[in-house]
Amino acid sequence: MMKTIKQENLIFDGMYGLAVGDALGVPFETISLENMRRLPCTDMVGNGIHRQRAGTWSDDTSMSLCIADSLRKGYNPEDMMKNFVQWKRFAKYTACGKVFDIGNTCRIAINHYLEGTPLEYCGNDTADGDGNGGLMRVFPIALYECFACEDKEDDLCAFLEPVHESSKLTHAHEIGLICCGLFALTLREWLYCEPSQEDLISVATRAYCKGVEFYSGLGERFRRHLPLFTAPEELIKRNEEELPSWGYALNTWNIALWSVLTTRNYKDCVLKAVNVGGDTDSDAAVAGALAGVIYGKSAIPVRWLEKLQNKALIDEICTGFNKAFFEDTGVPEVINDFSGNYAFLRMKTQAAICLGDHHYENAAAAYYALGVPAEYRERFAYLDARKAFKLYKELEHLEQSDLLISERLDSVLSALYAQHNDLRQKLMATGEATIIYDTTGGHDNTLGVCRCKECADKKHKNLYGKALMRVRKTKKEWIKHDYENDGSPVAGRNK
């Protein structure tokens, strides 16, 4: 049984740890290990390659704040991307009113989104997409998921899917996704186990083993990369020469975890990360986020906190982030944000279902499969939502009338909620709330409702939201009889 981890200071600990590490590394970015050894970083200074004043943080903190600010309203990848746009175009979420450091992969992904590319295709899933842009900003979503999934110790799919999706907005390569997952698992192991300093390596090893087991089960596209990852007990034996740092996710993860595991306080940890050279701000930001949670904000040197720029923005967003978990808002009259407590409503949630003779990893894959001729449906088995949609677009389609779409949705959702008791209970807990599938920015007014200016005068059909409400209504009596008076499932039913 997991312990309760709802401590309101955690977001401040990690976010300040991240921002200070980031600012410490900014002046030294791109400097080689050889030159760092000649003139190592010992304090927070200014100037350097970006010619910024001391305490100025970069895109690592800015994009983390974009995500944390979005999470104030619940989990919504589209909203995160909109915050990225605000940062890139208008310098919102910056330390000094200027965007001075943005990676090419992030820039290209945001531009794709602005050009109208569907959200799921904006990120780079090729070998060029294995940079550290997803990892450098993973802390807030990882912490959010620790809160949101704290009662689901063994449900790693539910825990890691949002972590992956937040990275995929820009960086969708499997190596980067694994790094983000290992960060999130390491954070969770620390929070749930309350280890002493001497237990750090065992905590990291536990997270590593869970990660290897999980990603091995996701198929060859993930499994083939796992030999690149090093177990913590072996990682700590490396020296700086064996830890190259040039912006790749695996390099940054190795340096960050190595810095955490081979030091005993926040200051030494982030300085060690910076002094490897290379992508110093990102390496120290990732290490700093973990070290901030481990040692607390109070362990960060006061002189560094005093120099840190725009602390008011960090405080505002961290305070708002906490409200997502420490204020009881109850069930709303209208549910149009499929995030947080309502993330289960999303069709691409990884909850496997059997439909006819086929197995599907999620409702989205099943829905797309029903939209093509029967001879193609087996090809959708074991695909995630993104790959299922891509395959669907490549195949011929069956008739797409509103009636037939609704029938397909009813078939898929009825199977989903019949085969997953936990999801059924959550759906019933929405009571009589109106469910609206918000597709703002995606311009889908058939399955959902897009509220952008372009779609203002269009008919909003909300077929997916209506299907959810139909299933909720028609299954009430059936669900009631499937459970004993104490709420436990009746033996033999709906396993």
C-alpha cells in the first residue's frame, strides 16, 4: 500500500531545484569537459554564451512552467502546446522577457502546430527526436502523475502514458520516452518509500528494474533500445569522460542520475552536473529537480535563490498547481476537460479491450478498426492510438454517417466499460454531468466540439461525448446488479 504523498511543498522543492540548476548551467552551455576542468563552475554567475545576468533560467524551466501552469486546469496536452506557443511567440514564462534558448526540435514541433498539424503528429519520432527536450521538462507532469495515480501502484500504463504524451508534443522517439519514464519512476519510488540517503541507489535500481520490465512489454520498438540504458549500480562507477553531454536524452539522464547518486546534497549534485560540460543547463535542471525533491528547497544555497530571476512567476504557478490536488471541487455540471480525475474518458487511454475476435490496446484503436473493412481489423491489434490513427488514414473507410459512427462508438465503449470495472465505477461517478469532448484546435466537430473562431458557426455534434452519456445511462441498472452491497464485484461477472 502506498503512502499518501500530498505534500504541498513538493512542487516548490522540485521546481526551484530545476530552475536553480538550469540557471547555474546557462553560462557554461557548450563548454567542453576539458575546459570545464580548467575553469569549473563553483557558483551562480552571469554572461557566458548567452550573455545573460546571473540567475537567468532557460527553456528548461520555461517549458516546465508551461506544463505546470497547464496542469493547474488538469491534464490537457493541447493546452500545454498552447502554452509553448505563448512562450515561443510572446516570451511568456521566461526569466527576463526574452526567449534566448530554444532547441530546434521544439521550435519545429511548435511551428508544425501553428501550421495546423494535428497535435499527435507535431513531435519528432525519428532518430533526430531523441534529444532531451521532453526530459528537461518532465518534472511537473511526473509529479502530477504521482498525485493522480497514487492509489494505483501497479498501473504503470496509467501512470506513464501522460508522461510520454507530454514529451511527444515535441520529442516522440522511444529513447527519450524511456528516459522520461525512468525519471518519473525514480521520483515515485523516492516519494513512496521515504528512503534515507544511503538508500538512493536501491531506490533508483528499483525504478530502473520496473522501467525495464514495463518497456520490454511495449514491443520491439522499445525493447531494442533498453541495452543502451545502464543500471544505477553500474552508472555510479563511471567517470566524467564516460558521460558525454550534448543534448541527447540518454546522455542527460545518465548525467542527472549519476550526479544525484554520487553526491549527498543539492549543491554538490548540480555543480557536478554542470561541470561535465556540454548541455550544462539541461543536465543540471534534470538533476536539480530530483535533488530538489530529495533535499528540499531549504537545502538550496540562499545566495543562489536570491540571484534567481522572476521567482514571482515560479511561486504563482507552483501555488496554482497545488490547487489541482488540495482543493475539493466535487463533480462539475459539465465535464469538458478529459484530464486529471477525468483522464479515463479519453478514447486513447491504454485500457485493452476485446471486440469480436480481436484484441485492442485502447478504445481508439478499436474505433478506428471498426471504421475499415473487416479484413483489415486484425492489423489494429496491439497498436497505440497514434499508430492506429495513422494506419486508419492509410486504409479505405466504411461509410461515415453520424448514425454509423455512433453505433461504432457504442460498440467500443460498451465493451470497454463492461470489461473494466474500475473504469465503469469512474464513469458512474460522473453522475448526471454533461460530457463534452473538447476538440478545440483540432476542428473536429463530429466526435467533439471545437470552440475556435473558425468553428464558431459550425454544428457541434459531440458524438463521442453523447456516446459516453448513453453508455452511462443504459448501464446503470446492469452495473448496480453486478456489485454486492459492499461495492465488491460479484464473482464470475465482468472480469
